[in-house]
Amino acid sequence: MKHVLKIMALLVAISAFWIGLLETSVVPRSYAWLLPIYLIVSLGCYGLLMVGIGLMLFPTCPQEAVLLQKDIAEAKEFLKNKGVDVGSD
Amino acid sequence: MELADKAVGFLLSAISLSIFTYYTLWIIILPFVESDHFIHRYFLPQEYAILIPVFAGAALLSFLSMFVGWWSIK
């Protein structure tokens, strides 16, 4: 419940800032009208950029992959010898 | 396999950066440029700058709710 209240308080603060920006004409009016949509689009763009960068920089650890495969084969051997059904390969 | 991942990641970041620059130019810089500059030919009229994100957002929301509804009926 408290998290929802925090988010709503943030939204109210942002809309108050936007309405103040509209009323006092610090920036030209057409810019103030377009500001929320611009911010939402740039937020979506930023999220997409972070996902793309994370995909590019993801480490794959090939040595650990080989070791893991060896561990799996060893465990399957062991369990098969003990009589457990290890399923298909 | 990492190459495919890196390629997809690079494509995503390229798309997002180009969308960001196009949208920033459209909304912020274009009103300052005088109306017979050649750059105006590459940008749609300014009403579309609002219609396209709103339309895309509405399409995304409806797609998400349809997916949730289909999954809960299954």
C-alpha cells in the first residue's frame, strides 16, 4: 500500500510541476504541452537502450559451460549406476 | 550463439537511439527551423508527433490485455 502511495505522490508532484510550467510560461506553450509525451517516449527509448546494451555486454563464460556439461554427464553416470532413471539425452 | 545475442542487442540499441534522435529533432528542434528549410521534408506534420506515440501505446495496451485475457481463459 505504501509503495502505491509513493508512486501516486510522485505522479502528483510531476503533474503539479507540469501545470506550473504551463501557467507561468517559462518555456513556450507548445513545448510545455508536448513535454509529457516526449518524456514518456524518451523513457521507453531509454528502457529499450538498456535492454540492448545488457544483451550486448552479457558474459557467457564458455569455460564454465564446459565444466557444467562435464558435471551433468558425471552426475548422470552416477545416478544411472545407482539405478535412478535419468531420462533421455 | 553469443554473436546472435550481440547482434540483437546492437539492433535494439540502434533502433532506440534512432527513435530518440528522430523524436527529439521532431519535437524540440524543428519549431526553431524556418519553414522553407529542406529538413522539413523528412519529417511528418507535427500532429503526427502526438498521434503516433498515443496510437502505439494504445495498441500495446490492447495487445497486452488481449494476451492476458487469452491466457486466463486457457
